[in-house]
Amino acid sequence: MSDEASPNELQRIARRLMVEYGLEPDLPAAAAEQLRSITGAAMERTAQIRDLRTLPWCSIDNDDSRDLDQLSVAQIASGGSVKVLVAIADVDATVAAGSPIDAHARANTTSVYTAAEIFPMLPERLSTDLTCLAENQERLSLVIDMTIAPEGVVSSSDAYRAVVVNRAKLAYNGVAAWLDGKGAAPARVTAVSGMDQQLRLQDRVAQLLKRVRQEQGALGLATLEAQAVREGPQLLDLKPDEDNRAKELIEYFMIAANGVVARYLESKGSSSLRRVLPPPERWDRILELARRCGERLPPSPDGRALSAFLIRRRQAAPAQFPELSLAIVKLLGAGEYVLKRPGETAVGHFGLALSDYAHATAPNRRFPDVISQRLMKAALSGAAAPYDDEQLRALGAHCSEQERNAAKVERQVRKSAAALLLRSRTGERFDAIVTGASPKGTWVRISHPLAEGRLVQGFEGLDVGDALRVQLTHTDVQRGFIDFVRSR
């Protein structure tokens, strides 16, 4: 098959899977008609909307990301504290509840990022432009205002609406290399006066938040997710999307901001949609994993003990840590969205060691964040909540289900993409590592491209983490199957 046909084949697979899993691959006609009627970015000027355009806001995201949801800025405060502001794109100002575009977003509930095609929750004209915190554009936002004390906790917080301007659109890899002293400052950092000091301040606070979160039991996991490398429409490779210091900066700021949103809604007597992850039911299997590593964990779920164990294992066996992380992730189970009424005991999020946590910082990409934004704006203005408890309960269940469906689409397309990249390489040999070994089968992962397949011969005596040589014997692009045999 010609190279030109490959992207089309993968795209057809992706679109078929979207439909099979109950997701809309295209914008419905009514939503497209509404989109044509939107002539520009929403803008309001009232006494309640602050003017924060002069602050040195910046965005940090993936190299190819255009659907920018949040900006951040840090300011030195009194007593060694630092004020961190997170501006979140005001999607609701453009996409009204109940409108056709909102209905499409509510149907899918999330953007779906596949190796073949991105299926955005909102039309690209919105998510990458009019509702995006685009560089050098005035945009409405919801600001989460947090004071971080020297000991790394949020000592006070506030929320309000504001007009902001993104002064520097930055990317994770470039910022991380610069922060780690492995590269020059990105061009946009040097072009904006004071942005270098601004980013170093943000980084310092984020690393403080990270340390405290881990001490409190947040789990530092590192699973390898394959990211597509393209040249135009052509798929060239699948490479691991690895953590770095700039990603941690955004991650820990967003965790803190999402906690503030949950507590703010609670303080206003508003129900909310919480992101929860209960303590793992399969803790016994986590105990067994620890015993295999020569360590012991408490008999009942204990986030702090598990966090400390993971930190030690990352240091002791970094090559095997992604497999351990993946095993822990599977045993923890998936997070869900649930209704939280004021005054009720919160389920909390075991993986983040938080009792109060909502999703609010990515409204261009996730519908639960749009819901939280509308609840926040109602609370700020003293208006009635836009959703009642039964609606929130139903939306939570629907968003959880569609998130799982989207993950299935993304995972299956990754498998098909790997099979496509390897299709012409049958007979070649690769270095591999065992990622799964059970009566159901033995699975191995190769690095170039990052792909996982089944070991159909020579698997006797192997266990997770073992290194070996394998030979590729078969691929099935449609089903995403890759078969290896052990090579001598």
C-alpha cells in the first residue's frame, strides 16, 4: 500500500470506532449553522469583570496544541508567599447552555485525540481561536486566585471574572529543556520582558506544590503513552509522551486550581460535579506488587505509604517503573464524575490525595469543565444554578461513560497505528520488555516505534520487566494486532 493511502486507512478506522462507541465524529448541521452565526470572540465590560490585560500571562502546552484553555502568572506576596493566578477560557460566554454546539459537546463530553485525527469537543474555529486564550488576543476568562504559603499549601483563594491577554504561547519541551539547563530559552520567553523570571518563579512554586502533594499521598506515576509523530497527514512514528518539569508546572497549578473550584462552590452552597477516585478495592494486588519488589505496604489502602513506595521504586529501577506504574493504574481503576451536594461527605480522589476536587481548567476539551464553569459563574453573580442535582447526577454518569468510550477509541487507534507502522517490517528483530504475563497471554513492548504486541511463542518463564529480543511475525491494522515470537 502506498504511503499516501496510510493516513486515509487509519482515519477510516478512527471514524468507524467513534461511531461504534457512541461518539459523534462530525459537527451536526444545527451546530454548524450556529457556528456560522458567531462572528467574533465574546467580550463584556462590567464592573464585575476585572481588567488584567497588563499581567505577564503565558500558556504552556504541547508543541502542536492550539486549543489553549488556561494561562498562569505568579506574583511575590508578603511573608514569603506567592500569589498564583490561573485564567481559564470563558467558553460559556460563547457557547450557551442548550445551544446546538453545546448539545454536540454534551454528547461527546470530551475531545478525542487519535493518531489519525483529532475530534474536538468544540468546533476548531472556537477551541483554537474564539474561545481559546490565543496569544496577543483579549479574552474573557474565569480567574482562580491562590496564595501559596511558604510551606506549599493554598493559604487563601478567590475567584472572579477578568479580561486577559496571553503574552507568550509556550511549549512544554522547550520550556522544560530551558528550566533544566539543557537548552536555550524559547524565543517567546526572551521576547517578553521579565518572562524568564516569571517562569522560574512559577516553576519554583510548582515544585513546592509537587513535594507537598507527594508527602500528603499523591501518587507519582509514569505510564508511557504513545504520541503520533506526523509530517503533514503522514504518520511517521509513535514516540513516548514523557513527563517533564514544564508539564509538572501546569499539572500542579491545575490540581490546586481545581481544588479551589470545588471548595468555592461548596462555600457558596452550590452542588458540584466532582472528579473522584475511591480507595482501590484491589489493594491486595498492590500489596503483592510491593512484595515482589521486596517491600511491604500497610494492609489497608494508604496513599502516603504507596506514594513513598513509588518514589523509591522510580529511583531504584527507573527502566521498570513505567510497567509498575501501569499495573498500579489498572488496579486503582478509573476516575468518575459524581454529584456532590453541599454538606455531604466527599468521596475524594485517592490518586491525588484530595478530598475536594473538580474539573474546571480545560473547558475547550472537557464538558465537565464547562459545567463547573457555569456553576462558578452562577455562584459569582448570585444567580440560580444552571443545573439541578438530578441533572448533575445524570451528566456525571454520562461524562464518565463517554470518557471511557473516548479512551477506548484512542487506545484502539494507537494499536492500529502501531500495526500500520510495523506492517512492512515483518521478520525484523527488536529489543523488547515484558509488560504483561498471565494465563491470558504474554505482552511485550518495543521502543521504535513505541508499540505493544502479543508474544505468541517463547513466552515460558517470562515475567513483567524481563528484557528480551523478539521477532515480528504478523500485524493486523484493522484490529490493531501485533504478534511477536521470542528471538534467539
